[in-house]
Amino acid sequence: MAPTYLRLADEIAERIASGELAPGDRAPSTRQIARDSGVAIATATKVIAELQQRGLVRPVPGIGTLVGPAVETSRRSAPPRRAGDDTRAEIVRTAVALADSEGIAAVSMRRIAIEMGVATMSLYRWVPSKDELIRLMIDEAIDVGPWPDPPPAGWRAQMAYAAHRQWEAGTRHPWLSRIISVTRPQLAPRAMKLTDWCMNALMSEGMNILDALQTSVALTGFVQGLGLNNETERHAALDSGMTSDEWMETQARLAEQIIMSGDFPTLEKVIAQPDVDFQLSNVFEIGLELFLDGIERKLAAG
């Protein structure tokens, strides 16, 4: 039996041959293939790659994958002539868009080159390594506008502001929490600004520089750790074709059987509630408040 990705590629190829998908039409996206066929995003990515190899579809930057002959890359061995910063920015934007739509695992120099319609090796002139690409992607993802000047009044409001900026960036780009490291921090200026901002807020209240650094990194770790669930949920939704609420409905009977066994008296009270709205954003807000309460007690203790 042929692998699943080949079977799915054959089905789309038949739709193209029959005229159902005409030249210039948008081909099914990886997300659509994953949802409609119940396969993982990695399998859906292989479907698109197979169709591209057959010359049935072509990537068009800023638009998506269209039906039609593949772009002849031999005539474009390098990105279009333009300022180096512009070319580098296009590479990074393409990488971020790929990560947003298909996950960080889909990002490679080869895939970026396919999306841009250029030769893979030409990209290394502008972005010399995968580590450098990741550093630039972090900076691009965290860019949510200028920092307020003057800052919000008080250290607590300033810390909360930084935490919300990181949370919002991670919500827009779920892969971000996966690649940021606190043990081997990437020298991404916008990420570094988060730490610098928090340290300044704490040191203005008399906290010593080492405690301020460690507390700021701990806050980053809290937001990052909770943010990992955004990426996990995104992949689960693509793989299962169900939202979180829909999946919970499929587990309701089993959950009730386990919880109502008598071993979990407190969780029984949760089930008894008429409407429990469990949102990750609410968990973030209450966790942030508890974190800041802890800092407040530490500052008060001197």
C-alpha cells in the first residue's frame, strides 16, 4: 500500500487533471489537508512537497501555493537584487509565516527557498546559519511596537506590561515559546528588552542586580512555560480536527466516571458547577497576579 502522503498527493493530482483545480487556483493548504484528511501537519507538508516535485503546484510568496508549473529557480539563483537588510527581512518574514501556519518544524532553509522561489544556497549569504535564523525570528515575533515612555507608574504595572507583551507575542506565534532559551539565551534585542525592562523596574525598588536578573528570567520562564500549551493545542487541533472544547466533549463521559469514583472529592465540586469556563488566558492572568504578589512580599521584606 502506498504511503498516506502519496495517496493524498494522487487525489489532489486527479483534481488538477480533471480541471476541478485549474491553473492559478489556490491548492489545498497544509492546514486544510491536515484538517480534511485527519493527518498530521508533517504528512500534509509532504503532500505539498510531492506535488511541487511533480510540477503540479508552485509556491507564490505572500499568496500561498497555486496550481500550475513550478517556478524555474535556475534563473533565480539568488534573491532579487535589493538592499541586504531587505532581503534578510524577507527571509525572516517567510520563516515566521511558515512557522505560524505549519509549525517550527516546517522551517528550513530549503523550504524557505521554495517559498521565495530561489536557490537554497543563495539564502546563506544573508542568513549564515539556522541559529541566526532562529535569533532573527524571535526578534521579528516579539516586535509588538514601541515601549511606552514614560513607562506605566510603579514596578508592578511595569512587570505586568512586559509579561503581557511576551504573552501576546506567544499567542500570535505559538512556536515562540518552544524556541526561546533561558539557559542559552539568544541575543535577540527585543527579547533582551523584556529582561532589561523588568530588571529596571525591580532595581528601582531597591532589589539587588542579581535578584532582579533571576526574578526577571523567572517571569519569562512562567510566561514561556504556560505559552507552550498554545503550541500543543494548535498541533492537537490540526491532528484531531477538533477544537479544545470539542475534544473535551469526547472525554466528558470518561472524565465523569473517573472523577465521580470518590477519589477526587474536590474535582467533583468542579463538575457540579453549572458553567466552568477554563481558558488558558485566565490561567495566565491569575498566575501573573500570584507571581507579582510574591515579588511584592519579597520587596516588602527588604
